[in-house]
Amino acid sequence: MSETKFTPGPWKNYAPVIAGKKDENYRNIEAGQGYFDSKDDNKGKGFSIQGYISKENADLMTAAPDLYDVLDDIVNAPSASDIFSLIPTAKRALAKARGETK
């Protein structure tokens, strides 16, 4: 597994309450620690995105680290039996991308 440069998971998304109302089409997507941190190394620096993003697109975005991890594990698996053992993890990542789990 090679070192990645993106913010590792878990990422989360939610519809915030604004002016007493929740709009499911306005989402916050958050990842990592220290969204506005100015540490010198910037490693593990997180982010926050807010705006009109459908829940379905936000679910797919927040599942990206899980999908990446399982795909990386699959392509680097030493044997077919190792790939088969990853199927439950892949199914969980896909369910997260479809918004069926958190």
C-alpha cells in the first residue's frame, strides 16, 4: 500500500440546521482534524465543504476513503482467497457510498 496524500477517513456529511430548519440538499462534508490549522507539516490536515450538494453526492464523496482502501487492498492482495475475504468490506464501502449506512 503506497502512502496517500489525501485526508484519511472517516469523512462525514450531514445537513446542518440553519435558521431553525434543516435542508437535506445543503450539506456539510468534513474530514480530518484541524480544518483551519496552520501547522508546519500540514499532514493529516482536514477540510470542510459546505454548500448545496445532494445527499447522494455527499454520500459518495464521504465514502471515497473507504472505497479507495478496499480497492487498494484488492489490487495488492497476494492471492485470490485474500480478495474473497475482502468482499464484506467492499460491500460495506459500497453501501456507504449509496447512503445505506453511516
